[in-house]
Amino acid sequence: MKRKSLVSLLIPALVLLLCVLPAAAVLQEVTVKSSVSTISPQKNTLTIGYPLQYGCSYPATGSPVCTYTPTNFSGLTGTVPDQAAFTMFKTGDPIVGTSIGGAGGQWIALAKLYGSRPNEENVTDLVGDPAAVPTPLIGDYALDITMNPDCTACAGTICTAASASVNVMSGGSRVMQKTLTPHGALLFNGRNDGSSLALTFLSGEASSATCAGMAGMAGPQPVSVFVLTVVPPVAFAQNDIRTATTTSPGEALTPAPVTSNSKTPPPSTVPVATKAASLPFAVVGALGITALVLAPRRR
């Protein structure tokens, strides 16, 4: 009788424990960087040549140390998050990409890099999930995005996202807030310094944890698809030029360098100053990409 009573007590306790456990992501995400080696719109794929893989170590004291280290891959190929990638990238562009379920296979985020040295890289353009890229945005911008679930369209840990609540951050402060429904867009250019940020929410997923009866489940993490373009301020070019005079000539405002073990051709040097100084054209270009993204597609 005592044993039966003990079992009858343990079962409810285990059920309660499972209910309070947080939802856990189970699919591995792998982040790499290098340069674009092959683009294939016909196959809907993009290949990153001779990538370096991102990883962090956690010392007993102090902050985590995160670096990129060489891999044994001559290239990683994956399907792109959206066809906007084929207008955003060209062969030789410096890039950071994150795949889900292991290395390569399916890119959930692809971002174009600019920066004179590895520790000064920034993202100018992105397609996929911004949360999957560890590199900061150019121009001291950042995004804080919360995906809102449609609790009538869930399967396990994932629901279709009904909307995305977006906070545009600048210098650590919120400068814009907007809720986007699928295919909704926003444009922020209110800093009066020649900079701008354009974001389009294409589609997405949200965690089911906030939906009734769905908390405590374990399963795949939600992934969303955005298209992002950031134009840096005009002063960004001037500051980078001053920095270059104290390091090495010609280092200012060049794309992120291709690693020495890459066999892809180095990207051409395109000053960000040109992009920032021509703000009206840059904004029009960003809106043009948005229009292409939102246009109906042939199946």
C-alpha cells in the first residue's frame, strides 16, 4: 500500500514538472561567415565558400568569448530564406549565414557584411531571421522583435505568426515602434544624419508557449523571414576614414575581408560613403527591393 501511495504521488509531481518546464529548441543552428561563392536561383540555393564557424567559450569568470574558427568545409550550400537573396547578394560578397538542423542545408538568415577588420564588421542587408545573426547592424541600429502567435494555427511548439511587434533601436533607445502583419513594411529615417532602416516582414512563426494549454512543450524553435536594408549615417564614413589613418591606409569602409583560405575572388572596394551620401537613391532602392519582395510571384 505504501508503494502504491508513493507512485500515486510521483505521477502528479512529474506532470506538474513537465508543465512548468520552458519550451526548448531542439534544432541545431550553425553560423558561418566568408564570401558568396555560388548563387543558383534555379535551385533556390546559395553557397558560402571556405566558411569560418562561429562559436563561444564560457570561462569560469567574465563574459563569454565568441570567435570564428576555420572549418573543413570547402563550401556550404543551403536553400535561401526568400528569393530576395538573389537580388541582395552577388558572387564575392562578404556574408554571414546561419543554417538550421546542422551545417548548410537550409539558411534561416543571410546577411551582407561591411567592416575594415573582423572586430568591426556590421550588417548592411539581411534576408531571413534577424535574431539568428550575431553581428550588429551598421550605424548603431538594432532591432527588438517579438513574434505574436496565431493560437488557432499551432503545431507543437510552433504557431503561425499573426504579426511581429518591432522596436527600432538607435544608440540603445527606441526610436520607432510598429506592429507588422505579413508583408507589412516600415521605414525609419528620422535621425537627420543621412541614415535609414527599411524592414519588411514576409512570414514567420511564433512560440506556442503563450497559447492556452501549450506551455512546457519541447520541439523546434520558431523561425521568421524578414528583409532588411540599413543605410549608415554620412558621419560613419568620416569616422572610419579617421580610424584608418591611425591603422593602415585604404582600410576605411571596405567590405569585410575574405579570409586567406578562401578561393573565391575578393569583393570589390565600395565606399559606404557613396551609399550614405546618396540617401534619396538609397531609400528608393530599399523601397524598390521591398516592392519586388511584396510583388505577386509566379508559381
